Amino acid sequence: MSKESYYVPDDLKKFGNIGEFQPNLAKKFFDYYGDVFAEGALTAREKSLIALAVSHAIQCPYCIDAYTTDTLEKGVSEAGLMEAVHVAAAIRSGASLVHSVQMMNKVKELGM
């Protein structure tokens, strides 16, 4: 079998198997994960949309696949999905740009 990329979409279906080598830790993770995505102060739909945006910010292709599907199933429109991705992109780019202040401070410190 030849791989065209390191990312294998079918591996997402194997996520539940992460407990194979450490079942007690996997159980703790899945219990926590389930609790995080349960209805609370935020709806399951809102949490799914946040997860989609974060998935793009951290560039996890498995999460992008999973939460694109999940948000669509929860009734988020294509425009809503893209808007969430733009929010993530704006925060990520802003986080990079705000660190330019450190660079500018260093340039000024060095008197260049």
C-alpha cells in the first residue's frame, strides 16, 4: 500500500482504539471528552463549532473531518462553518502579529 500523505483519513475511524496499549488512560480521556461536549453553559452545537475552529487553528485533519461532519449534522450552514474558520484564522494571525511587539522592542533595545 502506498501512502500519498502521512494523513490517512481512515485512521479517524480507529480513534476509539487508542486504549489498546493504555485502556485506563483512554477511558479517562473519553470520559473527559464526553463531559466536555455534553450540553452545559454552551450547547452541543456551539461546542462543535468551537471545536471546528480550533481544529483549523491547530491544523488537525482528523478533527477537521470529524467536526465538519458534526457541525453540519447539528445544522450549521456552510457559511457558518467558514465564518468559524475565519474567526480561528483571525485569532491565529493576531497572535502572531502581537508578538511582533517583542521583535520591535528588541530592535529598539539594540538601537538598530
